Amino acid sequence: MKSLRLFLWGLVFAAAGFAAYTYMDRLGKTGPENVATAEIGGPFDLVTHNGTSITRDDILGRNHAIFFGFTHCPDVCPTTLLEIAGWLKELGEDANRMDFYFFTVDPERDTPEILQPYVASFGEGITGVTGKPENMAEAIRAYRVYAKKVDLGDDDYTMDHSAQVMLFRPDGRFFGTISFGESNKTAIEKLRRLTTGS
Ligand code: NI
């Protein structure tokens, strides 16, 4: 009886140890933000600022950053896109190992014709993404982004939206975020870690 009890306790400790080990292992892989990585991102069916089709399969295979915003945004979006343009310059060669996407949360107004000159005004290297409103709504859900239409009256509206740049590894695994207002130094550190696969 005593040996059976010892054996059962042994099982309990082994199970606890295994649980702790897998938990630590998960923590170790969640990237800089230590955020739960479970299923951020998913399939989408959209178009680029050039009007060509783009799906999630097209963006996998390379490190990528996605920022959701809209061209009518008065402050957060243009500021973020300026920062992205700055990161691209500072990353130099490393910038060739990743792609930057600007997904519009306002696909009704942000047609490819509107998006193309907008992203181009921040320099090369940022791909604008839009599409049918229902398809963009699906992408917004898949990437767990917050976006909400705010009525301004007189048939005008603005979009309230989350402001972080999301980083992903080539296999689509979530790597972390760069928050709005985060220092250039930590942003570059994260991007270098991502592009060097460390
Ligand atoms: Ni914005």
C-alpha cells in the first residue's frame, strides 16, 4: 500500500513538472511582448494598392509587419507610417528580410486608387491592402484588431482603431507588437530580432 501511494505521488509530481515545463516552454516562445500567441492572424482574401489579389498565403514565407489604419486618419496613422518609413531606412539590408503592410479599416473609402498614392507618399516598401468591406471585416477579426466607425454627422465619419504594429514570423506566428509612441530604439531592436530570426 505504501509503495502504491508513493508511486501515485510520483505520478502527481511528474505531471506537475511536465505542466510547468510546457508552460515555461510556451513563455519562452511568445516573443518580446509575452502576449498569448494563440491564433492571431488567419486567412483573408483582399487586394493590394495595385489592385492585385492578396491572401494570407502571399504574405507567409517572410517576416512581416501589419498595421491596420485608414487614410483619413488625422494623426496616428500618418505618424506610424512615417515611423515605419524611418525603420525601413535604419534597418538597411535587414529591411529586405521583411515586408510591411498597411491594411485599411476603412475599405469603403480606401479603394486601391486612394491607397496607392497614400502609401507611396511615405516612400517605398509599404504595401497598402484593402478589399470588400465584408472581407476586410473578416481580416480585422482574424487579426484581433479593434476598429469601429464613429459618426461625425453630415454623412461624415471617422474610424476608431487599435494603433499597434503587429509583427509576425514567416510561418505566421505572432512575434510581438510595436506600440504607438514606443521609442525608435526598442522598435529597431525588435525588428532586428525578428529579421535575424533570434
Ligand atoms: Ni489612424
